[in-house]
Amino acid sequence: QVQLVESGGGLVQPGGSLRLSCAASARISNIYAMGWYRQAPGKQRDVVAYIITGRSTNYADSVKGRFTISRDNAKNTVYLQMNSLKPEDTAVYYCNLIVALGGSTFWGQGTQVTVSS
């Protein structure tokens, strides 16, 4: 089955930057959507940003203008460039992929992002 491997999390000061990556275990020709979610302790998992293939790129209001999502189709990899980080961005970030044919959903293992001085 498809596995998503995340990397790039860590500890950063407010105003700093991090770049998350998520690589699929195999090439997938028909991806419906790929994106990022995050979950802080005691809170629900919320969408951060996602790309619906050939249709749209979407961001949560809280990250607009600061985060940029991108994909490298040849590598089956999605990235999240996070700039101007704030303490409230602290959470575990999860990669998500939805296959077009069949609609199967896959999740990454999660990577911790901590923004603190």
C-alpha cells in the first residue's frame, strides 16, 4: 500500500521558517488531492493547506500569506514552506493524500513543529 514519509519538522523561533516534505512510497498517476493537516494537544485535526489536482490550491485563513504548498509530481512529493512562524503554529503536522480512482486516503506519520523562543 501507499506510505507517506514526512520530514522537516523541528524547533524554531517565532518569525523563523521550516520546510516540511512528504514523499509517497510509489509513483501515483492519479492523485485527487494532497495536502497538510495539523493537530495541537487536546485539539482537533485541522486542514492547513491542500492541492486538488488541476483545480485549486487552498489554505486555512490562519496561514495565508505565510505558508506555501507545492508538489513535485515526478517525485510524488508534497512540500509545505512555512515562513513567519508563530507560536500558535505549534502542532503535529500530518501529510494527506487522496487517490482519484477509488478515493482511498493515506496519512503520514506526523512531524512535530514547535515555535518557541
